[in-house]
Amino acid sequence: MPQGLKQTSSVVAIGFSIDESAANTFTQGSVDLNLSPLDREVFVVLAVNIDPESPDLSATPSTTTVSLTTTSQTAVSTLADSNCLAVAQQRIQADATRAVAFQQQSLETPPATLEYIGIIATNDFFVQVTGAGNTVAKGVSGKVYGYRARADASIYSALVQSEVLSA
């Protein structure tokens, strides 16, 4: 348990599903955590599992790329962004005679030595998805595992300010 936080719930899994608004179009969805700012409530993220839909198989390369962040984004994020908790990509490199599929994603379950992988201090987390080279809109589904906690005043203020200012 991080110092300055008191766990107020058992571990919960929050599911989500986001679809592109049209093929190859960046789309973002938000998932409400129903946190209570009056109680200085935060969500401690223990693990993230994201599952992007497979890209189309065609004679040209295609991808489905997704990310999960603590703040709103204008494009799919990378792990280099401090607000990004997880990323995943499926791609098919193809030409007229052959195709090879690749999958890459951030670690779904953190090593046992980590207490948590992130803390969400504002009320939502965000999921981004975009495809490239697809004829059909793609999507992503997944789960965020964590627990609710109450932060002391100084920790809560610092977490909210850090999250909001880095947006």
C-alpha cells in the first residue's frame, strides 16, 4: 500500500469496450470511476489487460493500436507519456504474395515487486483506439484491476495537480 493512502475497497475489475467511430479513425472513450473528491478518493491501478481487435488481412499493411491513459488524449499514446498506463498494437505486414502478423503490448500483469502501476486521482480513465489500412472499424476491450483508496490531503492535492497539469 502506498504511503499516505488507506485502502477502502477490495480489488475490483472494471471492464471497458471502445470501437472506432469509422475505419482508421482515432476514437477515444472515457470510463467513469465514480470517485468522491470530497472524500479524497483515488483509484490504485494494479494491472491492465487490453485486447485490441485484429487488423484486416489485405495486400497492404494494417494495424490496430490502442492505449489506456489517466488523461484525455488527441492520439493513441505511448508508454513514454507519464499518463499512459498500457498500450497494445496488432499489425499485419503484407504485400501481394505474403503476410506476417505481429503483436506488441505493455506488460499486462506487473512483477510481484511492484505495489501498483498507477494512481488515478480524477474521476475517469481514457481508452484510445485507431486503425490503419483497415476496411472495417476496429475496437478494443479490456479490464483495469485495482482498488479505491482515501488519500491524505497533501497526497491527494499533489496527485490531482500532477494529473491535471500533465494533461
